[in-house]
Amino acid sequence: SAAEKGGHEYFMLKEIEEQPDALANTLRGHFESGRIVLDEQRIADQDLRDVDKVFVVACGSAYHSGLVAKYAIEHWCRLPVEVELASEFRYRDPVLDRDTLVVAVSQSGETADTLEAVRHARTQKARVLAVCNTNGAQIPRESDAVLYTHAGPEIGVASTKAFLAQIAANYLVGLALAQARGTKYPDEVAREFSELEAMPAAVHKVLSTVEQVRDLGRRMADSKAVLFLGRHVGFPVALEGALKLKELAYMHAEGFAAGELKHGPIALIEEGLPVVVVMPSPKGRAVLHAKLVSNISEIQARGARTIVIAEEGDDTVRPFADELVEVPAVPTLLQPLVSTVPLQVLAAEIARTRGYDVDKPRNLAKSVTVE
Ligand code: G6P
């Protein structure tokens, strides 16, 4: 009913709007007397100190949350982090031992490939920490430790609030590792929790762009294909934006690392092709920002219609943006929490305009319990 959907036509829009709460609830209770505390069933600090390699294994959007986390964990902890699709991890011969930390990220906690990856990691003596949104699900039950995301039940088949909560939880894991092992960047790590705590308000602010983005979505509904470009943490955001569009609008969509543009994707540019560009901060990442501005001018010159997600007050990019969606300025590593939101709304609105069921896209299941 409309009441269950909080007055929205579909659950997904309600769940998009619940993201500030999903983040706040996921962070709650994890910072005490200046220290990060994980859930009760956790890996001991001594074991975290011995970790020499991290794998994040997951599927779908959860996999993208892992790609985001790699940037943060490698930086804070100076530990190698590999992010793997659970279905690939399991059938390779990944190098694991008791000093490997495997983080298995799953909203449902029941995804068959992720569960098999957990089982394989444990037979190799790796320590497994589940990041999960569902209390008592199979993946946390078979893991050494669990960190619950508290996004609340997610009805829409395409993940939204669980995805943002996964990023926050993966960051808590990274901060706990940095705290246990020591870090090259103590000030930054010490600041990070309070920066995370400011994110529900920042995400709330992005929600004020929902109507602008829905309008844009209605105008894009006839597109044949859409490309997404990003760099650094904006790259996994581009992948997630493309995945959402495929899942919901059945539209050809690809995410690319903007630096790869000249190695292929630029050949796809033709008159009127929409290209969504996730911009880094002009202050926080000036060098990358300049490179992206140059990418946008190149694709615009070849006829692309540029849809730019940029930090508020980013005036340099304005002349190159056929459509501009502004998101609040936040620290670079936290940017995916704001820049993903317009991409979720865009995909949902394109799907709705095309007459599709936003909450139950064809051929997809909320949780994939067969390999
Ligand atoms: C399905 C869902 C996605 C989700 C993926 C992984 O494909 O439609 O939204 O990201 O499974 O699910 P999990 O429950 O393991 O996070």
C-alpha cells in the first residue's frame, strides 16, 4: 500500500530517503571513549594486528561497497586489499592463510556465492568477518565475526540503503584495523569517525536534489545507452550507477574509470549519448578534478550529453555540464555516500518512466541463493 511505501509509488524511493537513518543506525554504538568498537562477535585486536592481507568478497552492489573500501583501508592501514566477486574468488586458488582477513559483505547474508567463499576461506584458515544486514543469517553464522549494518529491511530488489550502510560498515572495519595496528595517518584516522557521523546530514541534504534528478530521468528515458565515468572512489560509484540502470531500466549502461576513456570508451561517444560523470572535489582532489574536466570537454566536443555530479560551488566544471547535480562537499573517501544517491534516483525514475516495476525488476531476485 501507499502507506507502507511512505507515500511513495515504490519502495525504492522510500528506501533511498531512509539512507540518512540507515547510516546513523549503522554507526551508532561503534565509537566509545575515542575508540572504534566492532560488534560483540569480533576478531580480537591481537589477530587484527597479525593481518597482512585483506580480501573483500561479495556480489552485486555489495561488491561495489568493497571496491570503495579498498581506497580507504589501503590508505589508513597500509595493508593490501583485494576485492573479489565471490563467484570468482571461490573457483580460483586464492592465496589465504591465518593472517588473511576476509570480509564477506552481504545484505541478505544468504547469497550462495558469498557463502561458498566464506566456507572456502575458513578451510584455508583465514579469519572471516561478515558485514551483513540480516540478523542471524547463514553468512554471519558461518563467519568468525560479524558487523551488522542497520539499514533495516530492504524491499526493493536493487540495493540502495543497504549499499550505503555497507560502505559505512566497511569503513568501521578499516578504522578498527588502523586502530589495532597503528597508522601512518593518526590524525586523519582519529577524525574519520566524526566525519562519518556527519554523513547522515550530508545525505539528507542530497535528498533535496531528488525532484531535479527525477525530472532529468524522465527526460532520459528514451536513451539507448548511458555511460558512467569516475575516478578514485568515484569509479566504483560509476559502476554502481551503471548497475542500477541495468537492473531497473533494462538499459545498456557501463561504468568506466575515466582514465581509461582513451583506451576504448571514447569510441562509443556519439551525438546525444548521455554520459554521467562523477566529479572529485576541486579542492580535495585538484589534480584528478582537472583531468576529469579535460575528459568531459573531450566527450562534449564529440557530441555527448554530459550529466555531471559535482561538489557544490564547483564552478570550473559548470561550462562542461549539460546537466549539473550538486552534492555537498565532504571528505573524498566519503564522497560515494553522497554521489551514489542521485544515480539511484536516476535509475529508478528512468525505469518508472519506461513503465517498469521499480521494486521488482524482471529476472532478478533480492537474494540469489543458488550459485
Ligand atoms: C542481488 C540483489 C543486489 C545485491 C546482490 C548481493 O543481485 O539484487 O541488490 O547487491 O544480490 O546480495 P547480498 O544480499 O549478498 O548483498
